[in-house]
Amino acid sequence: MTETNPMHEDKDRELVALCRKGDIDAFEILVRNYQKKMFNMAFRITGSMEDASEVVQDAFVSAYRNLKRFEERSQFSTWIYAITVNTARNRLTQARTRSRHETDSLDDPSSAGEDMKKFEPASGEPSALDLLSRKEQQLKVQECLNRLDHDFREVIVLRDVQGFSYDEISAILSIAAGTVKSRIFRARESVKECLKKMLGDW
């Protein structure tokens, strides 16, 4: 589910080598290859379309500036996703600091809901009622994710939304695999309890 095949890794190494020589086109290819997944990851962590866009932009700027420091012992994908998670984490911290000085909370479910409406395009296949039901469930799930501490939100997003393996999450977050499993278990239980309160027996 993640970019771990040898051919992809080799292509990334080639592109990184070109970037280090000043090839802007090579970096643009890396951006195209990773921006969609990075955006989805950032959106699920921050709960905001606007914040997610800025997170991805900042993450790519940081990656470009630090390419010379990238150690190729790890995969480029692991490295860029780690930067994305850290940038999203910093963004959340900044948002919480700002919210203390504002009347309306930046984590207000209604604003997150508006973001989800923009993010989830309507499909022609399911009925309108099916779409509404799914969208409402997605909004509730995102609201429950927003209530988690960032340590737990990050692992459940990486595992259950993005489909990373425990080892990949361990590498991205620089924590032990056992810690990853423990946090995922606790995060899932918290989300389950949150959804039960919102939706009844979900």
C-alpha cells in the first residue's frame, strides 16, 4: 500500500541525486509523486484543508532545503512522510496557541465539516442518501480524530487511513514498534468510544 518496491526506491534515489545537482524538474517529479498522499495525511492529522495545504507546502520546502542532509540509509518516502507528520504536529501546536486568544476554536467541528465537504467529491454511483450517510460518518470520524492527542492521532492516521505497516510507522515517527502498536490500540479504543457517544452502537 506504500511506496516500498525496489524500482520506486531506485527512481527516488535517482531523482534525489539530480535534485542535489540543482535539477528543479527532478524535484517537481518528487512533488507530483508524493503530494497527494502527503496532503491526505496532513488533512487527517490537522482536520483542516487550509492547514493541510500549508503543511504540504512547508514540508516540501523543508525537504528541498535539507536534501543534502538526507541519509539514504532510509527511503525517501519515509523521510518525506516524517517531515510531513512533524510539520503537521507543529501546525497543530500553533493552532492551539492561537485558539487560546480567539473566541472561536480552530478545531470547531463545523469548520472541519466544511473542509470535509470540499475534500470529498460526490460520486455518481451511490444514491444521495448513501452519500449523505457516508459523509456524516466521515465527519464524525474526523471529529473523533481531532479530539485525540497528536501522538495517538498520528499513529491511527498512518495505520488505519494511510495503510502504513508498523515498521514503516516506527521509522516515520522514530519510535519503537511496540510503542506504535500500543498507541494504535489506545487510539482505536478512544475513537470507538467517541463514535459510540455520537452514533450509538456504531
